[in-house]
Amino acid sequence: MAVTADIELWAFVWWLKHNPYKSIEAMNTQDFDAMVTAFVTENAVAGPFTVTDHGTYTGVTFPKENTAAAGGITAAQTVAACEQSYYPDGHHSGG
């Protein structure tokens, strides 16, 4: 069976949560970026991953704040896109 992007995503999440050296809470952005780069490098052959952040995310959406329905915000490397996004911890209360 071919490895799908879905399996790879969830494998990364599991690996991140089970890091024996540093918890998610103790990570900084450099730690997280290093884990992403290492995982993507290891799995680039199995799936559609590359170590290059393309900066544009055509066809990808971030979950939209204040809605349970599908149909989010066009993913972009902008603060505005992130500010309109839904986060499960509810730290953002804007509309």
C-alpha cells in the first residue's frame, strides 16, 4: 500500500507528540522547524513532501473561525489569514 499524505501527516503528529527529548510545550519555532525538516527529508520519497516551503498553498485552507462547516480561509503566509483562523484552544476571540 502506498503511503498517503494523510498517513504521513498523522505519523508526523504522533512522532511530534512522542518526542522523548522535548515536549511540544518546551519547543520553540526552531525546534519545530527542525523536526518538520527531518521528517520531510526522511519521507520525501514516500509521499509528496519536499523540504522547501513554497510560500503559496494553492488548494489548501485554514479552518475558519466561528464556523463548524467546511470551507475555510485560503491558506497564505499572512498574519491576517492566521488571525481569521479557528484554533481549538480558543485563544483568539475576534470575529
